[in-house]
Amino acid sequence: MSEFVSGIQQLCWNPLTLCAFMGTGLYFSFKTDFFQLRHPLLIFRSTFGNVGKNKTHDGISPLAALSSSLAACMGTGNIIGVAAALNAGGPGAVFWMIISAILGEMTCCAENILGIEYRVKNEQNEWLGGSMTYIEKAFSSRKPACIFSVFCIAASLGMGNMTQSNAIASALCTDEKVAPLAVGIGLAAITGMIIFGGVKRIASITEKIIPFASAVFIFALLAVIIKNCRNIPQSIGMIFKGAFGLDSMLAGSMGYSISKAMRTGIARGVFSNEAGLGSSPIVHSAADVRDSATQGMWGITEVFTDTVLMCTLTALALLTSGAWSTETPLSPTQMNTAAFGTVVGGFSSEFVSASLCIFAFATVIGWAYYGEKATEYAFGEKAVTKYRVIYLICVTAGAVAKLETVWALSDIFNALMAMPNLAALIILRKKAVQPINDCTAKTYKL
């Protein structure tokens, strides 16, 4: 069974799929004259520089939407995922991870713009939007959007739920004093108190957790890099050599190394920030904003924070500390522990475990909202309560189960989510590009 699922996983995430992600981001980058690179000050002024202004009290704050979206994508992948990418594709994977993220910034921007443009109110006077509504508009049919919703629900129960609760249980149950089942039950209880409070409670929690946890983790990464600053030039050289095969003597091995680094890096970028999957616009569409371009810029900020900043700093910490190039290969968790050990010594294991637990828990509650809205769209509001109950059961089950196959299935569902989403982005491309170009022209009086 596992071999069959693995085969489907490889089929779904083939080079053409990764090219579709890169190509979509490249298209929106060209059509906006690489807005994400040319106008960083405008992006900052429109996002963090505008926090608390122009409120309509109609939804959650844009910062809360960003925090909730980051909560969903900044799970265990940002800590152990980068280390796994280095093991699989070498330092060159970091370069392609950054490139995919830079292009993905405009994909996420387009998703958020369309999510705002086509959002609607439900019977509870709450926003229902995101990918489902613009996919329906693009295809003039609910069927593709419902199919997307079903895959989103499946992904929420797997990648967003069971795999994260399993990571939390693994981090906490290092001895026999704590039982995984107890962790699962406790985690389900806490999660239930949050998700039954709706999007505003979820956003309120993530708005408190994510900025603080991210700041602490970034500070720790910078401490590792500064402590090992003498190795920064060498580490950057390794990234570029690995990205372009400059250290390979034979053309054949050079081509293989480049291909492997590209494939691993692009895939890591996609899995990290979820740009193109269609997940983040679900929560961004609930934001209290008057124009779609503003929320599009929050999408750019999201991808930058998650991948360009967090994942790049993690990679540099692993490379400069020498944790990646030890004589005996280390697992991703061991690699992070070794890197932070250069700064905090014997406390590094506890720090990594605590970080894993915090980010994984944030992912659990973030993906709960995605699944709820997908359930509401496909099956109606009455089905949401049933979904929440199933979600909490999966939280408990994930803490005690072996999840190798669940990881693979989650990757498959992610790919299946992306297909109708990317197609809808291209179909509605003019509607996605126009707000950003209008904003640029108005700001700079072009």
C-alpha cells in the first residue's frame, strides 16, 4: 500500500507540476513588473505600516489574517523541513527554494486579490471566500470548487492535523512518563476550545502566538549565524555551487546535481509557504480590508516571512554551524539540535522540541479553519460542527499513529488542490493583476 501511495505522490509532484507553480509565479511577476522586488517600501507601508487604520469591523484584522495563514504553513516544515531539504538536495536547494518563494510571492498575491474580489457573506454574516469562490467563478460551476474543497478537507485532516499532533507527541514523549494518548487528548481539548470559537478566536490566538514565536526563533537563528559568522562566505558559496553545479567535474554529474537541487528546493518552497495551493486565501478573504490589492500585499509579506526569511535563516544556521556537514549524517531534528547547541549548549534539544510544539500547534488550529470553510462551501454550514468533531478525533489519533502513509497522502491532496486553483488563477489572471497595477500607478502617479 505504501509503495502504491508513494508512486501516486511522485506522479502528482512531477517536474511539470513544479513548473506549473514556478510558471504561474513568473507570469504574475512579469505582468506586475516584478512588483514584489521593485516596491518593497510600498508593500511595507500598505501592510505593517497601515496596521490599525481604515478599520470597518467587518471581519478579522489583516495582521490576524496573516498570523492565521502563517500559523497554517509554519509548522514542523520550517524547522525540520529545511534540514530535510539540505539532506535531499544539498545546499543548492536553498537557492531554488528562495527563487520559488520570490515568484510564489506574486502567486499568493494573486490568490488573495481574487479571494477578496469574489468573497461573499454566509447566513451568519461572516465572509466565505478564498479559493472556492474564485474557482467557481473561473469555471462558472460549483463542481471544480467542491472538488477542491474535498481535497482541502482531506489535507487538513492529514498534513494540517495528524502529522502535526504526531510531531508534538514525539517531542513531548521522550520518556515513558508522558503517554502519547494523553498528549493527544490534551491537545484535542485545547484545540476544541479554540476552533469552536470561530475564526475570530482562531485569529486572536494565532495573532499572539505567531509573531512572538517567530521573533524568538529568528533571534535564535541569528545568534547561531553570528556565532559562526566566519563561515558565512563559505556557506553562501556552497549554496551557489550546489545550485549551479559549479563544483562538478563531469557534465553528467553536474546536470544531475542541478536537477536534484532545483527539484528539492522548489518543492521545499511550495510545501513551506503553500503559494499556489489555494489554502491561504481562505483566511485572507476574511480580512477587514477595503481593497483587494492591500490583502494581496499581505500575501507577499506572508511568503517572504515564511520562506525567504525563516527558511533561509534556518538554512544558514545549519550550514554555518557545520551541523549539515558532520562526518556522521544527522537526522533533521538532530541537525537543528546540533546547530542551536553551538549557542545554547545542552538546552538545544529542549529549545528545538518547544519550537516544534508551538509551530505545530499553530498549524493545527490554522488548518482547522481551512477545513471548516471548505466543509461549509461543499456541504453547508450545518456540516461544520461534524467536521470539528472529526478534526478533534484526528488530533488524538495522530498523536499515537504511525503516519508515513499520511504524509504521502497529504502531499497528494495538496497537489490535487493546486490543480484547479492554478487553473483558476490563469483564467482570472487579468482580474488578479489589475488591482496591483492600479495601486502602483496611483502611488507613483504613473
